[in-house]
Amino acid sequence: MRWIEVNRCGPLCGTVRVPGSKNSSLGLLAACCLSDKAVTLKNIPDISDVRLIYDIGREIGLEITHSTDAVTIDPANLCSAEIPLEMAAGYRASYYFVGALLAKFKRVKIGYPGGDNFGSRPIDQHIKGFEALGAEFEFYSDHYIVKADKLTGSDIYFDMITCGATINVMLAAVLAQGRTTLRNAARDPEVVDVAVLLNKMGANIKGAGTETIVIEGVECLGGCTHTAIPDRLIAGTYFMAVGAAGGDITIKDVTPEHLMTCIVKLQEAGMKFEIGDDYVRAYLNSRLDGIKLETAMYPGFATDYQQPLTAMLTGAASYSKIAEKIYPGRINHCTELNKMGADIFIKDEKIIIPGNRRLHGAWVKASDIRAGICLILAGLTAKGTTYVTGVEHIERGYSDLIDNLVDMGANIRYCSDSSDVGLLNA
């Protein structure tokens, strides 16, 4: 068994650089399957979800080579659209291979998406979009098959804003015949990032970052070089680490525009920020105040921030209330925080955080990526030692979290039955 051992620390200080966006990278890497030539991607994070995509890619014929700061995906020998079921079940965004492979192979076989354990993430909007383009679905107990002899552009309205379906249907539409219009589309920076890559490859996409995306189908795509955007969710994690433990840190290699909703809410809680062109300094010199908020799709307050924010607010001077509107089942971290003395309760589907709590260490389990970060932040403020299990979830989204926190003054280490100290990905 592996776990992360966290002890209370003093204020955090120092500088940290943010890697490329995990959620962008999953779409970018799948998009390379659409090309007829090699694509070079920079700033792709070294995390387990990405390594799993490399494994899937090699299984279906992609040639994947690494250099010092880039990965090159060559689809010249792409030979299959049957994704190994156990691999597809290993992470949520495996469904991007449907959008990326359907036009070339006309039939894709894939397992149901896996990943985070906090309730169902339905793919009904993906299905709606593909069917509008002319695809047909066959569903089985452990996999599904998508078929389309021809993809034809269509006018598609998403019943709910969904980043995953927006990217997936956009991938399929770039090689469809005619025009596709996506309405009520997600506006996330990750959607824009994938659209920028596709346009560099020769696609014709307009409106990414707005509610309406228009895609004119093209016959083929070519190679290019592209740099993934910084991971706004990791940047927000470091903001909240300062909010929990106190301190003064500078976060470099970020796009501040992508972080403004998070920054504004943390300012409301009492944090201070200095914003530059590609950096943000976050610091805290007074006690936090409780806040109220609802999670929302971008540009609203991201659901991925909710869990680390919950940990941060346990020590605030007054109560806080969070309404989780994107994934109401994303509350497993509250049970674990209560083992540490947080006294959080759920009322009318809202997370009520009393504040003024002095946490104590305990054995706790991460049920997904952000829940793991939440528990680590709680451990930074708790009396005694906190032991966080479910390390594999954290590894899916963070490559060097432990090292970075140690460099900033945290008392934290990776442990296992066979070795009691090391790096998170050792």
C-alpha cells in the first residue's frame, strides 16, 4: 500500500511553475489521430492519465517519441479503432478516441469511460452529437461500438454545457462533410486549446470560447507544432494551499485570464494577489472569512476547485456554503474531512462548512484527484499526522506536487509498505 504522510507546517513560501493542462492534453493527444502527418506537442504533463494515452496510442498504431520538452505523435501507421477495454476503463476521457477515429475508420469499439469516483458522468450529450452527425451506437455490457459510413455536418444543441462532449463532437466534425454548428457549447480554455491545435492542423473552426462553434469540414489534416496551455486547476490548488497554510508564493507559467473567477472568490475570502502577464503572486496576511458560492461551467467557479476550497475554508473565521451544481455527488471528501474534525454537513444539496475548526490528523482516502488534493491541504493545517491513501488518483493529475510543496516548506512525503520516503511517482 502507498500513502502520503502530511504534517502541519508553517506558512508556505517560494516559487512554483505550473505544467501543461491535463484536461487540454487528453484532447490534444487524441486529436493527433486525425492528422495524416506527425504532430509535435509541447508542455504535456508527465502524469498517469497521459501515460495511459501513450499506451493506448501505441496499441492502435501511433508512433510516439519523446524529446527533452516535447512529444511527437506520428499517425502514419495508425491501424485500429478498437481501444483495449481495460485501458479505456482506466480514465474518463477515453471517449475522445471516438471523435478522433470515427471519420477514418467508420467504426470504433471502446469501453465505457472510467476515472474519478464521485458519481456518474453520463455520455448522453456525446451520443446526441454523434448521432446528429450520422453515427449509430451499439451498447454492450462492457463496451460500445460507434459506426458511421459517412459523417455529415449538422446543427447540434447541447442540452447542458459539457466540455467533454464539446471537444469530442468537435473532433468528429472537422472531417465531416459540410458545416457543423455546436450550440450551448462549453467555453472552457481547454476547448479553445484543442480548437487552436486543430486549426493549425488545417481544420476550419470558428467561435471556440463562445457558446456557438462553427466547423466547416475539411478533407484531411496535417502536422504542426503546438504548446498546451497551463493547467489552471493546478494553479488554483496552489492558491488554496496558501489559503489553508498561509504564506506567500509566486506561481509562474500561468494564463491569469483563466484564473480570474477563482482569484476573485479567494479575494472575497481574504487572500491577496498580484497579477502579472504570466504569473500570479498569492499571499495571506490575515485570517480567512467564510464565503458562499456555486460551482458552474467556465467562466464560473470550476467544480474542480470545490474540494480543495472546502479544506481551505474549514479554518475560516465564519461559516461557508458551497452549492455543487456540476457534480452534486462530488462530496466524498466531506466525509473524510469530518474524520479530521471539520464538522461539515450537507443540507439541501449544499456543503455547509462551519469554520473555526482545528483539524487533527487521521487516515483518510482520496476518491478522486481533487479529493486527494483537498485532504493534503487539510493535512497541512492539522495537528498531528495525516495519512492520505488513494495515491493513484492524485497521480492521475499531478506529477511533482510533493516536491513542489516540500520546496515551499511543507512537511509532506510519499510512503509505502516497502519504502517510507520518496517521490509521488516513484
